[in-house]
Amino acid sequence: MKHLRQLEDQSVFILREAYKNFDNLAMLWSMGKDSTVLLWLARKAFFGHVPFPLLHVDTSYKIPEMIEYRDRLAREWRLNLIVGQNKKALAEGMNPSKGRVECCTALKTQGLKQLLEEKGYTGVILGVRSDEDSTRAKERYFSPRDKNNEWDFRDQPPELWDQYKISFPPGTHIRIHPLLDWTEINIWEYIKLENIPFLDNLYLDQGTGKRYRSLGCAPCTYPIDSTSKNVDEVIIELRNTKVAERAGRAQDEGRGMEQLRKDGYM
Amino acid sequence: MTTDTAIKERMNIVIVGHVDHGKSTLLGRLYADTGTLPIGKIEKIQAICKQQGKEFEYAFLFDSFLEEQQQGITIDTARTFFSWGGRQYIIIDAPGHKEFLKNMVSGAARAEAALLVIDALEGVRDQSKRHGLLLSMLGVKQVTVIVNKMDLVGYRQDTFQAIEKEYRDFLSQLNVTPQYVIPASAKLGVNIAQVSPETPWYTGPSVLDSLAHFSLETALAEKPLRLPIQDVYKFDARRILVGRITAGQLKIGDRLVFSPSNKSANIQTIEAFNVDPPPTQAQAGQSVGITLDEQIFVERGQIAAQETDRPLVSTRIRANLFWLGKQPLETRRTYSLRLATREVPCEIAKIHRIVDANNLDDKHTQSTVKRNEVADITLRTKTPIAFDLYANFETTGRFVLVDDYDVAGGGIITELVHDEQESFRTEARERDSVWVKGDITPADRAKQYGHHAAVLLFTGPDTTAKAFLARKLETVLVAERRHAYLLSPENLQRGLDADLQDTKPEEVIRRFGEVIRLLTDTGLLVLCTTNAFQQPTRELIPTIQTLVNPTPLITIHMAKELTGPQPDTDLTFAGPENFDDCTSQIIQLLKSRGLLKEFSGGPSEVQFSI
């Protein structure tokens, strides 16, 4: 438990740095376990309040339960929820059959870019973790994006101790990653410790011998074989597995992730 | 092997060393030989290597960027997760190439312990030493040295011993003693996950076993309290001060003193969300929220401590600094200094010497500090800052310099350099600590008056009509029901200062400062002219600032002609000019600083941000 409180203290510190130093700040919330833990940490950091808007980039292909859950928590926790959607791409018929990376680029990356541009956010908080993907392992806690939202991973600014990048030229923005040091297991351990409401009917086996390990769009996310029916069983399952967390996410195949992330994907 | 054990603790470890000495290979091998890689990871990399027609290397497991794999080097640090023996490690693979030193430093700054890799064939190289030096500056005190590629030297003990001796000698100059020096071959897995027969003369642990010997810092909570204030929240009725305790502990009822303002109050509650019952104490490492029993002025950047052991305060510090900026560090340029949560402008007063990792005793001096160099410097901040010596407190004893939007250098404080304000600062601190207060707080007065106390100092040469402006401002403020008072230093000459000769200008200023201090304690806006002083204003302002601290001091300069903004000045006018305009500009400034509430015409019902 001590290690979870250490992770919590660090993430709360990062969230408070973000809130203090960015006038126009927002947090991405995908309703998945990670960004929901992040949202919970924000409530910790700000004593039950969430003093910035939560953004959801809705591809229209999300699993329906995710939307119900989103709207319920938004109501109960009095969240300022802003939903963005790349309507133009959807109107032009963008869907996963046109290519998975193409679809992700249009509906998620472009959808996010449109939302950020429209609202002019200078700081965006995201729940990405280092152990999800090897490019995320090289992220900074405060990571600059240029005018085109691109990530220059060849020349990242130094990050020393608890001194983060909080100044930046006009037109650029900073991605803030409070969960970089958390593992998938830590997320579940913390959900249990704090009793955080999560999408249990998707993340736990409902008797079919399957559960989702990572949530995304319905057409491109597949459940895994698992009989874990509660959080304890999920934690034990994860301690013993050697299958990558995002094995059920089609966008990660090949070099999909490096290209997507360089171009501004979360 | 399995990792099916509950995690009890976590630790960050960095792998450093000269380029190509095998850091990424060591990391890859550590995972492979402990069976902790995800299924298919090795096969996937093997397939990519086959496709590109190159030999499989363990290093490729974590060099994730296409460019890194193509060039066969690590560009940026990767965090990898490794659980072993009930401990969750984040192992940070740092690049060894000199060009990416800023990335190595970013990785090592997050670590509690380091594995430093040296190639047995190449021996101790430039970056081996530079990384060793930087580790000691970054606060990484636990180091295990791995002499890698022992297969290339036939596992010869004498080769190993020569490198061990050379590097131990080097580290001892930095007061670092390595925990172990391990002969290994990462490529062939020798002495990585287990001690291997190739080195029968070696009696120490394998690399894997050596990790368990790194210990977690536990003594921080035993130190005197340091709580750098991060922010002040008023989301609801509570006014919560937040921050991360960097040393010591606190509990409800403790008396806190804030530096450098010297304000003090007791902890009333410790606030937390979803914690039942609410906490009554907290200690080093925790991000906390507290409320105080008195509404004193506290802002981000101040450091809370117990009355008996406070941080140092000065405008001058001596430090060892490493520079990562694209432009060299120069004297007479302004940088932003960030220490804990405080940010202030600073200048480099002197570059004493450049520290050469290859020759630590070298006394080489130069006028700038170039990228990737380490230097011994003195710097000067514009306003006093609270800090500690690095030897006593890590977090409040180090700082970064920001240049052109980026963190460009980091330093550890080695010495407090006394400045001219030292005696005034001591006087103010001692006077404030025994000050007898009534039941009315400054916040109560501010609420009644519709403004906070402040000092407005009018400076500039004679015949610019600055006294006229001060009188005019007083009239306008009082007409708006503000409690403003014009104090000319001349009023003190025949009275309070009657015993002083002209030969004691410092004492004249000191008494003036103390009188202003008294008046501001009554909640007044005090307007002062400065012509009676023989001293130049650049010496006058810091003294008054120190004596009235933390009451805000606003300087209004009346120049003969406009020549751009003056240093240490809030507003500059060329006088005499349109006094109505000047007056409204000053009032606007007071409002923008949150010192003055909008004038409503009616009785004041004021909400204050403090």
C-alpha cells in the first residue's frame, strides 16, 4: 500500500503544478480505468472539486456502456464535461474499415486537435502510462507539443527533479502525464484501495470467460480470455500474465503507435 | 521464474555510463534472464532484426524509436518496470552519448540508485566520469558499478581490478563509495541474473541480487520540517494551503513559520479527500493540504518550517551547477531561478571555476559555462529567497535555471553568501517573532478598509514633481474612502532622528523603514517620498523592502525623461506630466495586484483573495 500512496503523492503534486501554472487547462477522460483513476486523483488533489473541464473525444464507435457511465459520473461528481467529435470525418464516412491507423488519426488525433484548437488549451492532462507502450516509456511528465500538435521526441527538454516545463512559446501546448510511473497492476490496486467506481461489466468477467483489459472503440478492441470476476482476481491474473496489456488494441500493431503519437495522439 | 508476489515498496534505478558500454543490453538481459518480458517481445524484435538484416541485440528491446534502432544508440531515457522480491523497480535506461546528456540527467534526477556501466575493454571513459559526477550532484548516492563485456578481455581478474581501482579512486573524490563493483557480460548473461562460473575469482552478488541491497531513503521524516507552499485554494469555505512535505513532519496544532515572509500561524486542520477519519499528521513525501488558525498572507514559493529550525534567507548563493542550455550560461544575463515552488529572476554574479570531471582539482576558469559543463558559481536573486544547503536538505537545497522556456541547468547550493541586507533581515525576523498582536488580524483590517496595507515609494530626481503626485494620489485615495497616508522622510528629521548626525545615513533609513512597518501594521496604504535621503534609491529600496516584508512595496519612478523601464520599478513616468492619468495608472496597478477592491461608493463589503 505504501507504494500506492507514493504514486498518489507524486501524481497529486503534478496535478497541482499543472493547475497552478496553466490558465487554460483540461483533462482527457476516456472512461477507461487509467483516466478514471486520474480523475479520482484530481478529486484528491482539489479536495473533491475538479477545477478544469474534462474532455472526451467521442469517435461514435465507443462501447455504449462507456457513454452511460460517463454521463452518470459527470452528473454525480458535478464535472464540466466537454465532448468533441470529428463530425466532418464521420460525415465523410470514416470508419475502421478504411484502415485502423487512418481511422484513429481522423477520429481521435484529429478530433482531439480540433477540440484543443477550438478551446485554445495550453495544458492537457492525460492518463498515459510508461508500461503501456515503449514510446510512452520515453515521455516526460510535462511534454511539449508544437503548433501542429507534434511531439519532437528527438529533442525533449530536460526535466529535473520536481521542476517541470511550465513555460512555452505561444501557439504550442504542454501534455501533462501524471500517471507515467504507474503500472497496470498499480491502477487496479489503487481502484481497490480507494474503492473507485469503474466499468465493472466490461473490465470483469460476467460469466462468459472474457473481459476487456483495455477499452477503446468497439470495432477495434477485443476482450481477452479471463475468468477474473473481481478486482483481486484481476490483480492476481496480471501478476502472472506475460501478455501485453494492449494486445487487444488493433492500432498498436507494427509501428502504428510511434507514428500516431508523433503526430499528436495521446 | 514468476513475479507473483505482492509489491511492498518501489524504487527508481537509473543505468548510466559511456556510450556503447552496454547499458541497454544490460537492461534487456536483466529482463530476459528473469523471465519478466511480455510474451512475444523477443520474437517480435528478432523478426524486425531479420527483416532489416541485422543481428539480434538485447538492447533493441527498449530502444523503441525507429531512429534508435537504426542508429543502435539510445536517444532518450526509457522507464521500464521490473518487479522482483516484493519491490517494484522503475529502471531508467539513460543514453550514454554526450549529445543526449540532458536526457541522461532527466533520467538520473528521478532515480534513487544507479548502475554505472563501464566497458572492460575500453575502460573508464569521459562519460563514465561525467556521469559519476552528475550522479553525485543529482542526489543519487547509491551506486553499483558494472564492469561489462568481460568476455572481451577473457574474464581477466587483473583487467577488472585495474578498472575497479581507477573508478573507486575517482568516486572517492566525490565522497561516493560504490556498493559493489561487478564483473559481467550482459551480452552473454554472465553475472546478470546469477553468479556465473566464468569469474570464479569474484565473490560478490549478481547484478540482479545487488538491486535488493539498494536501500530506500527513510531518514527524511526525521529531519526538521520543510513544506514549500505550492498553492492556496479556496474552492469552498476552506482556505487550504497545499504542498509536498520535502522533509520532516507536521501535525495539527503545530506552529508554522513561513520564509522568507516570517509570518506564522498554527495548523488548524489537515485536509484530505476520501480519508475517514481525517488525518491528524503527515510526513516527508506526502502531498498535503492544511488550514491555519489565522488568515495570514501566504503564497506559493514560501517555505513552512518550525520556529526552531528555519531555512536560510539571502539574495546570494554559491552553488555547483551543471548547464544543459543551448546557449552558454553568461554573467549579466537574467535567468529564472526555480527552487522548490519559488520562481525569481536571477543573475550569475561570478563563475569561480569550471569543474572538469577528468580532473576534479583543476582550477580552470572561463567567462561562460558551456553546454554540458559543470561550474562553481555565485548567483544573485532579485528578491530574497528561502533555501537550505544541499548537504542538509536535498529538495530545498537545489534549484534549476530556466532559459528561453526550458529548464537549462540545475544546481546544488553549497554556501550562503551574505548580502548587505543580512543585518536588517535578522532585525526584522527577531522583531516579528516577538511582536505582540491584538485580536484584530491584518485580514480583518483589510476587510474593513477595502484594501490591504502597502507601501508606495516615489523615487526620482528633484523637480520632477513626484511629491506633488504623491499628494494628489493620497487625496484621490482618501476620497475613495481608502486609508492612505503620506509620509515624508523630512518629518522624521527633527523628531525621531533628532539625535542622529548626517554621518549615519543607514540608521536614518532603518528608522524610516521601522516607522513604515508600524504604519502598515495598522493597515494603511503608506505613500513615501524619498528626496530627503542622501543615499541612492537602489540601496534604499532593498532595505525598506526587508524591513516591511512581507507587506508589498510598490515603486513609482518619476524620471526627467522616459528612457525605458527602470530596474526594480513598478511604474515609470516622465514628470511633470498629466497627474490624473498617473494617479489612475497607479490605482489600476494596485487593483491588478489584488491590493485594492473596486470602489463601490457604498460601505465596503469586501471579499479578499487572502
